[in-house]
Amino acid sequence: MARYYDLADDRRSPGRWHLGSPADERGEELDPWQFKDGTTLKLGSTPRFPLDVAGHPLDFCWAAFSIPVVHRRFVELFERMRVDGVQFIPAQVQAHPGSWYILNALHTRRCIHDARCEGVQYWKPEDGRPDKLGEYRAVYGLRIDPAKVGDARIFRPWGWRAALIISEDLKQALESSGLTGTRFTEV
């Protein structure tokens, strides 16, 4: 059976940078949630990330709101592996010229296996968020049903956009390439 992993930022890396919220060229903050909707984006300007904490750059990290920001080396690996279902949006990082991108996963899969998770909570009418009704409010110990993933190698689970899931072959390629900043949890 196929294996999948939640791709996250390894916050334990000493001396590393931390990126803030993206803004446009006028300094207006961009909607951070649009990068988790699973749709192709056309922003009209290059997002800019301030440094909340200066430090050494990482090939993969989460900016504010867990927005995945990657270096060109990450993009090149995905291109070599012919990974579809992902948009790399050019971005800038304060005081770090170079090739930076927002990783925008375009696939969403209804694949969370509630019974195998440590716990799940759903948004209910009494929560006062009709826009989220029926979606996951919290997921503890995320587990998915691989049979419901299809051929996606990178995706977000429907109803729980906090997770960014990758296939085992991508995990192995990221580990063997020496790209920095990644942490993996099997789901």
C-alpha cells in the first residue's frame, strides 16, 4: 500500500530564519488563506516576505500562516520528478535575493480516515461559522485512507487545509537531495 507524509517545516533547525506574512509591492498584506485553497492563483504582483527572525535561509519553510516557501532547488527537484498538481509562485524574501517561490498545492482529496486519527472535531452550527460547517475544526494524529488519494503525489486533505501531504517517492527524493527545512510525519 502507498505511504504518505505530512510535509512540515522543521522548526528545530538552530539559527534559521522565520518569515512573516506576504505583502504586495505597496506593502499591503496578501490574503494568506488563498495559498491553501487548491486553486491556481494569478496575483498580479510578486509576493514579498519580511524576515520576522533573521537567520540562515532554508530550502523549505513555512512563512506566517504556514505558507510553504521554497527555494529554486526544491522547484527543480519537482520538475525533474514531473510532479503535477502544484503551482510555484515567484516570491521575494527580504535581504535574501534569489529564487524563492510559494508552493501552492492544487489537489484536494477527501481522504481523512476519521477512525484512525487520534481525534477529529467538526465545525457545527453553534460555532457561528457557516462557511466552515461540516469541515474539520481540529484533527489530531492525522491519518488518511491511501485508497482515496488517487494519483496525487502532493495535495491537501479536504476540510483540513493545515496539512500538506506528499507521496513516499517525493519524501525520499527530498531527503536524498539534502534540501533543508523539511520534516515528515507519516499519515
